[in-house]
Amino acid sequence: MPPRSSFHLGREHYYSALFHELAHSTGHENRLKRFKGEVDEMLFGSTSYSKEELVAEMASSFILNELGIETVDTERNSNAYLAGWLSKLKSDPHFIVEAAPKAAKAANYIFGRIE
């Protein structure tokens, strides 16, 4: 994670990136086990990669919203990011419904609400 000082658009963007990366870390086999059997398939642009990006970005948005950090600008960036990855998942349009609970679980894990 780059230092906070490198985020010139404001602290909101730093926390957005930080929570996104933390959400990825929750997928590890010692945490929420989202990557079980998929690690070798996580090539940039692959379906597995796209799905994980959606989970991480949604989790980041949930956390920012709960902490009251989210702004119109960070929300706009997040929406654009999500739209980009959703376009990769046209063959699985219902994944967003599957991603939301995974993202909520990741956010809850980060908040320490689940182990």
C-alpha cells in the first residue's frame, strides 16, 4: 500500500484503496477462504479475478459508508471501477447477487465482527 501522502485527492481515496486491499486479504485460506481452489486461476482479467475485484470494491464501499468516509467522488470512482469489472462478467450476470454477501462478510471480518 503506498503511503497516505501519495494520495493527493484526499484521505477518502487512501482509505478506499486501503479497504479494497484489506478486503482482498480476507479471502485467504486462513480467513474467509474465498480463494480456495482458485488461486492459480486469478490471472488479471480472468473471471475469478473479476469476481474478486467486485467483492473487494463492494466491501470497500460498505466500509467507507459505515465509517462515514465515502464522498460523491469516491462513490463515482467505485461505481466506474465496478462497472468495468461487471462488463467482464457478462456470462454470469447474477454474480453481483453472490458478490454482495461475500463483500458484506469481508467488511464484517475487517470490523472484527466475525472470525
